[in-house]
Amino acid sequence: MENSRDTLNLLGFKLLIVLYCIISIIPRFEAIDPIGSQWFYFGVINLLGLIFFYNNRTLGVLRTFSRVAFWFFGIYLVFFVACLVSIFGSLNISEGVKDIARVGITLVGVFNLYLIFKVAPHRLFAFLVKTLHVIVFVIGVQIIFHFIDNWSVPRTVPLLKETELLFGSRNVTAAFLSITLPFIISGVLKHAGRWRVMSLLTLFVSFTALFYVGARAAVLSATVIFSLFIIYFIIDGVRSGALAQRLKYPLLPIIGILIAGFLLVTNSNRLDRSKANSYKNILTTSYRANSGAAVTVKPTQSVTSTKSSGRLLYYKMAMDDFKRSPLVGIGLGNWKLGNKDAYYSQSNTDRFLYPLRVHNDFLQILAEAGILGFIPYVLLFIMLSGGILLLFFKNQDSEKRWTFLMLALALIAYGLDASINFPLERTPIQGLFAILAALIISLMETEGVKVKSQNEKTKLALPLVPVLIGLGIVGLVAAVISYAKYDSYVNQNYIVADTGSQNLMTADYVYSYGQARGRIDGFFEISGAGRPNEHVMAMYAMSEGNNKLALQHLDKSIAIAPNQYESKMLKAIIFGQRQKNLDSAIYYAKQGFEKYPAIKNNYVILLNAYREKGDTVNYFKTYDARLERFPNDVQQWKAKASRVFEFYKDTDRAAAIVDQAIKINPSDSSLVLFREKFTSRKNEGSIRAWYKKGFDFINEKKYPEAKREFLKILAVTPSNNPTLLNLGIIEVKMKQYEDAVAHLTKVIDAKAFKDGRPEYNRAVAYERLGNSERAKRDYRVSKKKGYKLAQNLPKSKLE
């Protein structure tokens, strides 16, 4: 079939392939997220493609469709309709419209690319491979040069941030590289001459860049790809009798490339300069601690809890949403607005974070589009995977089998990403899915016809023009919606720049309330971070002192996102701090405190409100609830003990609270010091008497008796630095030098005295113990601090 079209001019088809392939390098154009401009670009290219096919509507190959294609696009259309129906269960229409438009854009893209590839699938596949070589090479070289330019900079989050490029996330970068990897391997197998060299270089660049990025899902995909490739490579080599030759090329160069890439990545950007980074270092995220040391966060640790996996929690929440609306779901794009109390209750981060995606496209579709959307969505993957495997096992042509295998490996990489991440939202990955799906369907059509000996019953003649018009309407509406969303992303970018990192209560924004409203008052009501725009408008109203207007916006925000607690907290702040409506402040703060306990503002609001109302019962219950959830919050243990003493003047009760804190946090020495605040108060009279008697004994040079008195003080207040200093001086006089060193060292470590007296007396003790080096060091410090006795020391005691 394809040979009969050798004279066909493929220039227009090739140009469209290039335009679809470069989705990943479309800049963000001032949008906060590059997917804004990229989805709009995707939509525009679809429209150009439809126009191109309309102009070539008389081309016979474009007017016939296999039953395979008919069923595939029929199922895709059912999925699209199910997504439309899901909007009736939506919490927010605008979010549903945005995601439905993206499904529509991908549908039109798959159809356009199907029409392209069916014209000459193998020839255009070869052109696609070369196109992806160029794009992957350009992307990979940027990543490699970034790490080489920063060779000695440790592999940490700030360094990895730069690998986002135009993808918006390094995970998207890695997913793109892993899905395109089979196409690069295909070039290594089939190219000759200069393109063979280009293929080998691109494979090195692709693998090395992928490994540098170190995203676990993508590295897993690459591992699966190379493993399956090598297994079939050996099988095919044995069957063809060419294994020995193939071991020299291409297997040996490929293995050499993998080893070279691995060594380059592990030996640059070391976390420990004395040794290469380990495989684990590459696959985990590190950041710079205050000490300057690199700290590694274990990948198995949840971002929400150390007890369970964050993704497993997301999956459970998705299943709960599905159970609430099993037929049509909770609305495409609306999972982020569903009930997330299970996540909030486990969060340990004092910052509002909204789970936006399930991190599994299959479960997200199940939750958002229900069983009506899930079944056709899964059928699409079953049809694609089953079809490419059928072609692989039925076709006896070795060269074509390699093509089918590479497509199967790329589909596996996409499937793994869809099972762990959310490629449905990521434009570059959806562009690759459209290419993969279109290629597989076109090959199933052309190769399937050959298998069935040109059985014409496998083909259908469909009127192309009505199909193009129908898809044109879908594509045009989707492109317009995507442009509107892109414009929203641009405005959001400016608003985030204005409001980010500012204290809400003292913020002095660049934009006025009116200017901000002009930017974000549109059809789309939710920002990319999941926060309603009405909440942001309330922030601007608050900054101008208009509390009434702020409350109106917050009411709208709560109506849009009833399962979030940030707007409720803001209402609590207004009621508690500005309007002194304590009952309302408690009402709103309590919801957040109970459901999202990590947010400390709600806790503080409740404490202040209960205290002002004189409600000591609920005041201390709030402390107890906080400490039960966060027992390592040492500052709040101290605060509770202080308040107990303030309210009840009971030192024993306050000290008992500190004892409880010490039991839970035994390594925190500040609690031991803090406890003395209460024990010293309780024994204030006795301590005064012991001090008087101690100094009286010193004046009488009765040092043993004086020591006994100061030890009584120390038993009550173990870190009492004046007592420790006096004990040290007494022990020097008593020639108990080791005891003197022990007590004086505690004083010096505490930095309690700046006059040099502790250092001078410890130097005397060291000198009497025969440790002249330490004595000299302390004498020098004492002299530098200005202690009078140290100023006249002979040179022999200092040097």
C-alpha cells in the first residue's frame, strides 16, 4: 500500500509532524505555567491540521478508515462525551470546561496525526524518529551542560530546578526523555552514515540527561525499556544467526554509552567530595541544610506523613470520591476541590497545600468521570497495547518487528508515567501520546490489511468533510478555551509575584484592589495552585482595610471550594483581630484547627479568642489538642507551662507539664533549663538563704561548708550558672581541680559570663592538673575578654 504512494509529496505532512513534536519547547510567554501557552499552541496546530486535510480532502487515502480506526475513535468519542457529562457533577464548572477542552484537543490531535501517518506510516515514522533526535539532542545537551557548568556544586534541589527547562517541572522533562528513548534506540538500530553518529550521540545525551534529572518514574521506565530491548535483542539475534555481529554493533556501543553516562552523572555534582554519588543519591532529592551539608530525603517517606505513602493516601481519596458519584464522577478537573480531610489531618507542614492531582491518571478519571469515563479510557489503552502486541507477534518481518517493539516500549513508558504521575495535564506528554496512538492505529490499519490479504471488508468509507467540520468545531472551541486559560495563567503570574512571600497582615501590594480584580476577575475561578481567585481578592480588600468587602469575597471563595480551610482561616482572622467578633472567630478557626491541625494560625486565633473570653477550659483544651497532634512542638509545651503558672500560680503544676515535655523530647536541653524557671520560683526563699550562708562561709574561708550550700542550690536549679561559677572557684581553692573543670566548663559552654572570669579559673585548675596547653588557651581567652587578673600574667603562662 505504501509503495504505491512513493511519488506522494509528504512535505506538508512532515511539517505538521514537526509542529506537533515541538510542543515541548514552546515558551511560557509570561504564563505562570508553560502548559498554558502549550495547550493553546496544541489547539492552534490542530486547527491548522484540519485546514490542511480539508484542502487535501480529495486524497483517497484520507477518506477510508479501517474498522480498527473506527472503533478506536468511536471509543475516544465516548470518552469525550463522558467527560462532558461529568460536568453535571462538578463543584466548579470552569475547571471542568478547562480539562474537557484539553481532552478535546488531544482527541483532535490524535485524529490529525492518524491521518498524517496513515498516508505513509513507515516513511513518516522514519522522519518522526529523526525529528525527535534533533529535539531530544537540543533538550539533553542543555541539561548536561548545566550540570557540567556546575560540576562542583552538590546535587541538590536548587541545582535540579534548572532541569525544568520549558517543561515546567523536571518530572515532565524526565517523562519526555523516557518516552522518546525508544525512538532514539530505533535510530541507533536503523540509521547509517551521519545519522548513525547522530543517533549514538543522541542516545548518550538522552540517557545521561535522563539520569541527571533522576526522576524515579522516568528512570524506572528507562530501566524497563533497556531490559526488554536487550532481551529481545538477544532473542532476535539468535533467531537470525547474527548475534555475534550485533554484539559489536549496536549492543556494545549502547552498553558503553550507558556506562559512560552513568559514570559522568555519578562523578559530577558530588554530595560528598571524597566519593562518587551513589545510585540512591541520584534517585532521591537533596537540599542544602543550614550547616551547608547536603541532606537527603528518603523517597519512601510521605510528604504528608511518615506512616503512609502520600500517593496511597491520594489513591484512597480518589476511590472515596468515586464511591460518592460512581456513575458520572465528581466532574473532570474537580478532584482538587473534593474532600481532602484525610490529607489535611496527616499534614505536618504549616502551609496550605492543596492536593491537585491523584498522581494516577486512571484513578483520577475514575474519580472525576466515573465509570462512564473510566471504561472507555481504559479501553483506549487496551486497544493500543493489544494492537501493537498483535502486530509484533503476527508480523514476521524482522525490521517491522523492531518498529512495533519500539512503539510498545514507548507506550509502556507512557503507561508507567500515567500510573504514577499525571500526563493527562502535561502538554508535552499528551503530544507524545497523540503521536504514539496515531502511529499504532495507522500501523494496525495498514499492516492489518496486509495480514488479511487486502480484505476490503476491513475498510470503511466515511465522508471526510463532515468529520473535519465536527472536529473543527470541537477544536476551535477547545482552542478558544485554552487561550482564555493561558490568559488566566498570565494574570495569575503577575498576581503571585505581587502577593507571594508577603505578610498578610502587613502586606503592601503593588496592585490596588481594583487593578487586581481587573486581572483575575474572569471565567476561571481557581488558580493553578488550587486557591479560589475570590480568596485573593479578599487579601487585596484586607490590605486596603475593607473588611466587609473581604468577607464577601471569602464567602464566595468558601462556596467555590467548601472543602478547603484557608478562606475560613482568613475570616477567623478578620473576626478575631479586626472586628472582635470572638464567637465567629472561634467558629471558623475551629474548623481549620480540627481538620487541618498543621496550620498554626487557627490554633493561635483560638487561643487568643478563648483567652479574651476568659474561657480557660477551652483555652487549655486547645493546647492539649495541639500537643497531642504535635508532641515535639517544644515551644508550645513551654507556652502551656507558662500559661498554667500565669493562671494558677502553681509551680508544681507548671513543672509537671515541662516534665511531660521532657519525657517526650528527652534530647531537648532547653526544656531542662526552662523547668528551672518554676523550681527556682518554688524554692526562692530557700535559695536566697543558701546563697547568704554560702557567701558567709566563703568570707570565713570555710570552703567545704560553702560548697555544701551551693550544691543545695544546684540540686534545685541544675543549670544555675552563677552557682556553677562559685562552685568552680570554691573547688579551685579546695584543690578539687577536676570538679572545678567540670563545673566551669558548663558555665563557659553556656556563654553565661563575658568577663573572662570562668576561663581564668578553669585555666588555674588545668595548670594545677598539669595540662599547660589548655591552661594557656584559657588564660589567653580570659585576657582577651579583659579579666583583670589575666592582664598581668607572665608571658610564660600565655605562650
